[in-house]
Amino acid sequence: MAVFEVPSQQLSPPRPTEFGWLVNEVVFSPGESHCATCSEDGSVRVWSLASMELVIQFQVLNQSCLCLAWSPPCCGRPKQQRLAAGYGDGSLRIFSVSRTAMELKIHPHTAALTAVAFSTDGEELGVGGLVLS
């Protein structure tokens, strides 16, 4: 994984990865101190942007994580950051960054979830996926 700094047009040196899995999405934390990736191996990883080190990993076995959203800072609770992740089986998982735990798993689709987004107040979550006929 690497980070491209738009104003300076500089690319950070790519971080050597031992994972070897396709990264499907990268999202930044509201304070931009961290970023998160989701991968074909079912993982959601949180990285420190200062050191480019892995700080948290959530793992779901036998599923591809296809999309990811970081909750906005809301309601005066900045420590309650969450990541919403959509998976190939149509499931949605909510992970607590501060507690490093999965908070919720629901199955809103019968096919792969390919899009997920928090509302600006963090109270609602939009999801979209493949529609199979």
C-alpha cells in the first residue's frame, strides 16, 4: 500500500506487503491520521498514516470484503469510530475501531454488497449491491 500526496504530487514508498491479496477499497479516518483497507481475503485493516504500520486487523473467513466506509465524527463522540464493511455474501459488518470488535452483522442483500456509505451525521448507512434476476 502507498499514499499519494496530491499537493506535492509525491507517492510514499509502497509498503511491502506480506498479505498478497487484492485491496478493494481504501478509506481515510475523519482526522486523516489513519486509513483502512478491505481485501479479497476478508480482512479490514487499519493503518497509521504517520508510520504506515498496521495497527488493527479485523478478519472474516471465507468471504471477500468488497467495500468500506469510515463513520464521520458525530454527536460529540469522536472515540466511537466505526467501519462498515460489505462482503461478497451480501452481509454488512460494523466494526468498532476503539474497541477492536465487531458490533453488528446483518444480511441486507442476497448478493454481494458493492457500496456502503454513512450519512453525514453517522446515524444512517446506505448500502448497495448486485441485483440478481
